[in-house]
Amino acid sequence: MNTNNELISLKENVSKPIYSLTPFTLLDYPHKSACILWFAGCNMRCLYCYNPEIVLGKGSFSFEKILSFLQLRKNLLDAVVFSGGECLLHKNIIPLITEIKKLGFLVKIDTNGSSPNVIRKLLNRSLIDYIALDYKAQKSKFKAITQSDLYDSFEETLDLILKAKTPFEVRTTYHSDLLTEDDLRNMVRFLESKNYVGNYYIQYFKNNVETLSKLERSNNKIDCEKLSTPTIKIILRE
């Protein structure tokens, strides 16, 4: 990997792909202190998305400004979380992560799984320390919920992550008008068919917030114990 050329490319990037920065969190990287980079733009339009200003908005921070911020946070933060929007869509994302790793930070990626080729490169170069993969819906409902044809890319990303040794989690946002408990049960069976073992996180839809689509109030009530299996435990994340 020619890091010198990549660094030059990074410095020459005059765009501002990052919508906003959360300078400190103890919630978004398990057991670590972190900051969050919120990348503008996304290739999905999930009906329940509660970050429409990020998905549809423009960035405010350049890579250079973020690197300057992180220089001052060395030995104060453990990790950097890449979120969005969809962070892996952006040009120069790999050299940016490379530079952040050089500063000594752990890197967590929040992704919708639509960029398996980028994930593959990051895994092959050992540039990711933790992955949170959004499992939007089973295949039959994926297009309706995400307004995209990216299910196959999601599945390819899941397969890559399952084969890697990088710690990761799978998570789903639940709205009672979009997914039923039977849908969630089928999604658990799909994960079992992939030999996934571990926790499966369910996030309730946030009622009373602005979303990409006007949805009715969700009946946020599911039986986690009933949906869990001997190999996959459903964990409710409020």
C-alpha cells in the first residue's frame, strides 16, 4: 500500500464530507471512550431514518480538520466511530482511516453493508477494530424499507464479516408498521443459517422525532425471550 500517495490524496481533498462531530461518547464503542464522525449522505432512504438532516445534508468538516482535532485527543480518547449516513461511500475513506489508525485510535464502523468491496479492503489491511452492521430487513421487505436494491451487497458484507476475526454486532431498527415479530423471527433464522452465534440487537424506532418518511407511532413492544434461540440472544437496545 503506497501510504505516501494516499496521504497526498487525503491532503488534497478539499471537500467536507463530515456533517458533524460528537467529541465524546461512552455509549457508541463497547467499553471505550470515543468520538463520532457523522458522514453526510447515504445510498438508502430507510423510512424510519431519524437522521434526515445527515442523509440529505452536506458536510461541514474536512478530513484535515478532523485529523487536527484527533491530534489533540491522542491519549484522551480510545476510539473513533465512523457513522452517518453511510460513511463507507466517501472518497478517501480508506486513507483517512489509515491516518487515524496511525494516531493510535481504535476504529469502529457503523455501516448498512452496501460497500462490501470497501469492507474487504479495510479487513484485509486490519484497519477496523469493531463493526456495527445494520440488518434492515429480510430480503422480501428490504427494498420497501430501504428504498434500495442493495440487499445482495448487505449479504456479501455479512459473509465477509462472519469470516473475519474482527469483533462485530448485528442490529435492527424495529417499527411495528414495517416489521412484525414473525419478520424478526425469520431474520434470526437467516442469521442462524449463516452460522452466526451471539447477540442480536434490536433498537426501537424513536417515536416523536423527525424521520425521512411520515410514519405512524410504533408499538415498541416485542418479546425478546421468545425471539431468542439457543445460539442467538435478542438484546433490546433502548
